[in-house]
Amino acid sequence: MSEARDMLVETAARLFQDHCTPELLRDSNEGVPPKFWSALVDAGLTRALVSEKAGGAGVDLADGLALLIEAGRFSVPAPLAETMIAGWLLERAGLPVPAGVLTFAVARQDESVAAERRGADWRLTGKLARVPWAKDSAGLVVLVAHGEKHVAAYVERDAYRATPGHNLAGEPRDDIEFVSAAAKTAASDLDAEDWRALGATARAAQIAGAMQKLLALSVQYAQERVQFGRPIGKFQAVQQNLAALAGQAAAAVAAADGAIEAAAGDLRSPLIAAAKIRCGEAAGIGAAIAHQVHGAIGFTQEHSLHYSTRRLWSWRDEFGNEAEWSQRLGIRAAKTGADQLWTMITAA
């Protein structure tokens, strides 16, 4: 890890620790917390991936994505990942990066957004489901196909309709509709798979951070909870569970780190697919172990455990679940062929 990344991650961790209180997390379903968002803006985190000449911090992609591990550890109740990546996509396409909350979207296989050019103007028509924080954003960046080319389009909030929705963690996931929506557009050198890979890398990083939080909470509880005259952490069965949880957290962090490094150079790297698969697997196993260790209290709204576990259950399915990424990885391996399979694996 570079010195610059160390400083960035440490700065983010201190800010998250100061602001992500149980009270903030409890009230976060009401929208983007304004004071917390202002703190993120003042620290330069929301525009971390935007160049300095465009008013950002000029952090490179890998360093910026690395701070999302800390965001996951503290269950950051704001669209930091979405705003950072949307700004990066806009600048890469040569479009201005507006201030405020941003998000990005790419159509799934059963969705489509059509772009029509009317003189100098562009209009979008179509629907997208479960777009993160779309209702609360100043605008969104969407990838659309125009002929054989890919176009990055920025649509302001008042140009699209948003039907509110939420994931299991209570984070906004809104259905949106474009009805001849005005858009600013530019050619994109990235396609839908690249955009999904960015989202998958971000979610893998957040899962890795949340797994670290699960481990810390479970170890602390096992040391404090006394049963039959001694802390439950002294019982071999609980120790075995904690060891398994530690292994899953370590695997998730290692996988996310690999994806983060790969994303900076190659968004088609198999490390990204492998990370989303492995982090999704860790999320399921880790959440089950953590709730088992905590017993009944872990299922209550009053305990902080659910802020991590409900996000894990949600994030593992976003930007492709384990099955989807396993299929993509398998298709790539099949196309590579038996003679080059080992080369593909070791090159990653």
C-alpha cells in the first residue's frame, strides 16, 4: 500500500468513526444525512477520483476504491461509492462533474435505455430498476448504446422519474424511468461489462470492510458474554466459529484488495469476478456465524450487528451475485481454452 493510500484511508477511517454513530445509522433511512454528507464533501472524499483540474482530489482509481473498505467497515449511510465512481466516469468521458450526490447505472440484460439525437440534443427513453440513491441524487450517469457505440449520458434529477425503493439494509434502490429525458452525452471507451466491474469492485470492497466489522463485534461479544461462569469465547465451539469467521474476513479482504489493484489497470481482469464471488460467499457464511455467536441479541434492532449483516446480504447481490460472476468467469475460462487456462489463472 502506498503512502498516499495510507493517508487517504486513515483520513476516511477517522471521519467515519467520528460521524457513523448508532444514531446516524438508525436515522439514515430518511435519506442522505446532510451534516455527514457535508463532512464527506469537505474532506474531499466525494470527488476523490476527480482530477485536481476538475475540482477533485486527483486520487488514482485503486487508492480511491481502497477507502471503500473502510466505508463498508463503518456501514457508511451515504452514496459515497456511487458518487465517487459517477464522477470518475463523467470525467473519463469528458463531461463536467457537477456538485452534489451522484449515482450511476447500467442496464441489465432484461432492461434497455434508448438514446435519440435531436439536433444538438440527446433524449433518453427507458426504465432501470433498483438504481442506488437515484431519488436523492442531483443526477445520474447511465451507459446507453447508440448504434455500435457506447455513450455515457448524464441526466439531471428533474429529467427522470424515480419510484422509491430500498434494499434489505434500508439503502435507497429506486426504479427510474426516462421519458424523452434530456441528457448530456459523450462517447465512452468503456462498455457495460466495464461499468458492472466497477460496481462489483466497489461492493466487494464494502463487503470486505463489513466482514472486518463482523469479526470485531463477534470477538468483543464473545469476550464479554458470560455463560456457565465464564466468557463464551472460552468454549471451544465458539472459538472454532470465530476462527472460521476470521478466515472468511481475511479471504474477503484479500479478494477485494486483488480486485482493487486489478480495476486500475484492467476492468476485465478475472480477479474482479473472483473477488465478487469470494466476497459474496464470505458475506453469507460470515453473517450466519456472527448471528450464531451473538445469539438472540444479534437479531434485535437495538444491537449494531444488523447494520453490517443486512448490508452484506444486500451487497452480495448487487452488480451481479456469485452465480452471475461465476458464469462469466466460466465462460471466459472456456473461451481461453485448456492450453491457456493456467496462463489465465497465473497472469491474474
